[in-house]
Amino acid sequence: MNLIDNVWSDIISFDNLLLAYRKARRGKQHKMNVATFSLNLESELFTLQQELQTGNYQPSNYHLFTIYERKPRVIAAAKFRDRVVHHALLNIIEPLIDKEFIADSYANRKGKGVHRAVDRYQNWAKRYRYVLKMDILQYFPSIDHILLKDKLKNYIQEVKVLNLFNKIIDTSPVVAIQPQWYEGDDLLTPVERRKGIPIGNLTSQFLANLYLDDFDDYVTEILKIPAYIRYVDDFVILTDDKKQLHWMREQIRNCLAIQRLCLHPRKAHITPTSQGLDFLGYRVFPTFRRLRNDNGHRFARRLRHLSQAYQQNKVTWKTVNSSIQSWIGHAKHADTEGLRKKIFSDTILNVEFT
């Protein structure tokens, strides 16, 4: 592709900033910081535009908190005005770069997503006997800043655009992780090289895909693997040759090391597709799929809490129904009619689940 250039004026245009504001506020209109920004919308957007134009824009500090879903994750929440900038940047840049990504990368991309990735895997599971499922150890906290910035330069020429990306990357909060050493490193290299992008950032979702784009090309073009799917840092390979999968796993391990990444030591297994695979919240077999057990248990607990809060007028029906319909939409992509009946029979809420 040609290097991206002459798009800075589009990124900081008032119309694009206004569109970015509308995207950033979706589902958050009632939050105080969003309401405050909205109250002085024109002034806030013109101020952002001026800061970006003059190079004086500086991202604010993140609000860090931990969520516990199967394992603890540190989430970094950007200030609302920074999220507006993230949307403005990606409104222009993401469509230009996304079209260069492989078709079978499914995370955070228009027309892709979890359910399409699972459908794709299931179709291949009907054809191939074995699957190798892998993920990357501490992926977001391990992304190397130097390599990431170099990868951006492979797509973008315009200095002002690169500088804005660099500011967002450089202000990423540091999350303590187990240090890793790679070929050529000395004792202090893992400490001296900055790494990590915040889970929760819109820009991080895009940059996580971009960081592994070279890896995707290696798998599909050099290893010539026809049945390959990636969803962020979860990826699967299918073939009929178990020995070939063992060989491919080592090639992949070596390729990731060049990106200063490690395969998770306990999550790189080869299994027959007929035995089913835990993939993106489902247990997927060639001809049917089930919802993961922990997903159903977790939603049942949440539903009980929502039901109680609703009866006490602590949450609105809109909030309750949104959560319910979101889970039903996910559950209906598996054989879960009995599970849904059981969960909803224990509540007093009138819910359509079929």
C-alpha cells in the first residue's frame, strides 16, 4: 500500500471531531464527565482542535481499575476528551490500514467479531482432524513501543499523525509483568525498553491488530497455513497432520520472539477437532457448540443481582433489558435453549429468550 499522507487536516477537522464526540458518548450520555463536556461542546471541540493543530495536545492520566472475569485484568480508562481524540484519529486512519489486514483476523473489525470467528472455526473443524490453539502471554502489557512505532511507520508517512500516535503510546500506564529476555538482550533490556498499551483503549484495540499483522502474514504466506484464525492474541491453526502442527508451533514460537512476545506456556495445545475446542466463550464441536459453563454461571449471578436492584429501583428496566438481551444474543449462537429456560425460570422478570 502507499504510505498514508495528507490526512492530518481531515483528522482535526471540526466535522470529524464532532463525529468522534458522538461515537465516544454512545451509552455514556448520563456520566458526569460526558455531560460536562457536552454542556460546552463547541468550545471543548475548538479547544481540542487548536491543541492538536499546534501540537500542544497532551493526553491526561488514565484511571486504572481491575476487573475479575476468569482472571484479573488491569483496565485503563482514558478521560472523555482523550477518547474523542482516539475516535477522531481512528475515524480516518483505521479504514485505510484495516483493508491491509488478513480476512481471518476477527477482533474489533467491522463485519467481523466473535460469532463470525466461531462460525469460521466450526466450518474448518468439519474438514480438518486436528487443531492447535495458542495465545500470547500477557499480550497487551508486552507490546514493545519501539517495534510498534516502527510498524506504524510502515503504513503512515505524515509526521503529525505519527506524533499523535506516539503521544498516545508514550503515555500508556506501566503495568508490572514478568520480564522476558530475547536473543541479543542484556540483563537490563527488559527494564529499559518501554512496553505495554492499555486494555480498554479504542486505539489499543487497533494497535493490537496492527502489531500482529506481520505475524499474520508470516503464518499465511511463509508457513502457508490455509486454516488460520486470530482474535486479538487467541489464534488457531487446523490441519490433518498432527506432526505438522508440532513443527508449526515451534516456528510460531520463534516468529513471536522476534516481535518480543511469548506463547503462553500452558495454552499451546494440539487436540482432535472431534473433542471440541474452548474458543471465544464457546465449546465448539464440528456439528454443534455449547456455551462455556463459567459464562452461564456468571450471567446467572449477574441476573440475580440485576433483578434485586431493579426491584429496589436502583437500576432502570432499560439497563436490565440491555444486559439480558446482550447475553441472549451471545448465548443463542450455541445450543442453549435449555440453559436459557433454566436461568430465566429463577427470576420474576418477563424476558423473551427464544
